[in-house]
Amino acid sequence: MSSVEKFLSLEEEQEIVQAIIKAERDTSGEIRVHIEKTTSISHFDRALEVFHKLKMDNTKQQNAVLIYIAVDDHQFVIYGDKGINEVVPSNFWESTKNIMQNLFKEGKFKQGIVEGVLQAGKELKAHFPWTTDDEDELPNEVSKG
């Protein structure tokens, strides 16, 4: 079993999916989580590649967020699309990053991701509130590389 499969159980993955669904109830923003073993390029560049591979740059308001995790590298990136970056301050993702980082340091990986997803939803709600014509544009499952 690879480190990616061992990182989260199926039950933990489902808890993350439920957190994504809950977070997206209050925002038109889209949240995805991608987990892979490692990368040979910078983690930011890899997150950007995955963002495009998952077609996250095709949302109507350009307000998708990727939480990218490289398990063996002990690194993660929170990447928001340009629609978000055009309207938020440069430190917008700091609270989400800090919540995740603190829980990861305690070995609470699933909880770190869940809390990060929920915090990202709260942050997005302020700038991209849910509207009656909002539709779920991206899958909610955890993707793996």
C-alpha cells in the first residue's frame, strides 16, 4: 500500500467529501482536495498543474480553490483561481493555512484537511456568497495522483 493510500482511510476521505459539501453550501466557490506521494517540481508549480488538470480553471466565477498535499514531502499548497485573487488581500489564505499546519504538526491529517476545507468555505463566503442559481461545478471527491 502506498503512502497515499495509507494517508487517509475511506471513511476519512468521506468525511472530507462531506466537509466540502458543507463548505460549498454557503459559497459559490468550488473546493477540491488532491493528494499525491511526491513531486519533482516546486509544490506550488505542481499544485498549479493539478489545478488545470482537474479543470478547476473553468468555473464560471473563477473561484475554485485547490488544497494540494504531497504526502511524502510533508508539504501542502492552497491555490485559489484568479477570480479570488483579484478581490482578496494577499494574506487571504493565512488562516486556512495556519489551521491546517497546526493540526498536521499534531499528526491529525484528516482533521487538518476537514478544518481547512471548512475555513476555506468561510473565507470564500465573504466574497462569493451562495446564490439561488449556483450549481456545483466540480466533483467533491478527493483526487489522487
